[in-house]
Amino acid sequence: MRKPNLPMEGGCRCDRLRFKVTSAPLITMACHCIGCQKMTASAYSLSALVPESAFEVTKGKPVIGGLHGDLKHYFCGYCMSWVFTRAPAIEGFINFRATMLDDTSWYVPFIETCVSEKLPWASTPAVHSFEQFPDMEGFPKLIEAYLKRTDQSP
């Protein structure tokens, strides 16, 4: 696994919503949950977690879509591409869709979640797999392992 070049930039399919990321991800993920399958029209979603202070929408105004509950999924209001998520369980962080980056050549998911819901043929190169989501108490150790693997350890 290699580190991305910073800052990273990305945008939705129509490019009316753009964003910039100024720090390397704390962890990268593939989620196989049925919700992600439906929102991406694919087998899983690919995302990266960064501190909220390292993520900035630079063009356009995102709208909330998906389920309108605790999770706040932000989309482009024009092409409806799912761009990022804010989750109360990880307050202060942004989970952005890695496939929206202009350069995805560095991206590899480190963990995969909700493998109990995955399509039978779907696979990823993730190092760690979880039947659902990892316990929040264990998340710091996963972040530490990811940072060591990408040579970003403090």
C-alpha cells in the first residue's frame, strides 16, 4: 500500500461538486452492506476516512440523500453521485467515496465490512474482514495498523 499525493482532489460524475482532501486517510474501507450496494449500484462501496478538518467541498453544494437518518450521506444535487458521509459514531471525521478522487491509483481497501451481506462472487484485497462493522473500541488499533502499513505511523 502506498500513500496518496497530497492534496487529493475529486468530484462527482458531472464535476459540479468538487472536494479537496489535505491529509492521507486514517483507513480505507470496502463496505458490502446492502445499503451501500443499492446506493452505488455495485457490489460494495469504497471509502477513505479523514479528519473533518482535512476535507473541504471546493465547488457546488452537496445535498443529503440515501436514508435520512443518523447517517448523513451527501450527494451532488445534479448527477446524484454519492460523494461523502458523516456518521455520528465517528463524529469529527468524513468518510468519502474513494472512487470520486481524480487519482485512485494508490487506493486499496484495508478493511471490508458487512461481509455477511456481500454478493457471493464479490471479493476485495482487504487485509481485515468483518461480518458487520468493527467495534468502535477496536477501531484505533485498525487505524494504527493501516498507518503502519502505509508508512504513516506517528
